Amino acid sequence: MEVKVSWNGPSGMSFRAETGSGHMVAMDGAPEGGGHNLAPRPMEMVLVGTGGCTAYDVVLILKRSREDVRGCDVTLQAERADVDPKVFTKINFHFTVSGRNLKQATVERAVKLSHEKYCSASIMLARTAEITHSFEIVEV
């Protein structure tokens, strides 16, 4: 896996990243740091990637469990250290899983398996952050 991150130049603190799979991602800094607030911050991208990683796992586990899953949203709320390096210290993952006749125990198992076994991103972040998770099931 490879990505290339390039600075967009001296007019600010924006960067572009090209992924090994050929996708472009923009990032920018806060105005007080020289950015123009035109794209997500790099640490927001860390949360985006982690949310995508765990949501992917949960959906895949539910499908393999033959659950009729129709939707999966995960909201990550994070706190960072006050001093450098400003690592994440707490992250809560709240899943909203929708479908038909979803079993609570199966959803709970999918979330647990993602965080304990499959989601590389959340497992790495757990080295510096207290990770919590919750979920709700919505019948559709």
C-alpha cells in the first residue's frame, strides 16, 4: 500500500494525496495555522479512515451472518491530548445499523469483532486512545 502526499504550494497549508488505487484526496489546515479550511484536516482523515475500516467490517460480518442489513452509519467522537504530540486520547464509535429483523447479539458481535480482531485502524488507535463503542438498531 502506498500514498503520495504533496504540498500545494506557498499560498497556504493545503495538501493533496494520491492513493495507490489512483484516488485523489485533498487536505487543508485551519486558518490559524495558515490553511484556508477548504478540505478536511489530516487528523480528521485518520478518523474517516478508521470509521470506514470498522463500518466495512461490521457490514461484511453481518452479511456473512446472513443478516438483512440495509444500512450502517458510524459516528466517531474523539478527544485529543492538549500537548504535542496531540494524539487521540478517547474515541467513541456509535453505530446505527438498519435492516430487517436484525439480531442484537449479532450486531454486538460484529462491532466487537471489528474492534478486537479485524479493524487495523481502530486497533492501532487503541494504543493511545481509550476506545468505546455503542450501537443502535433501526428496523426498516
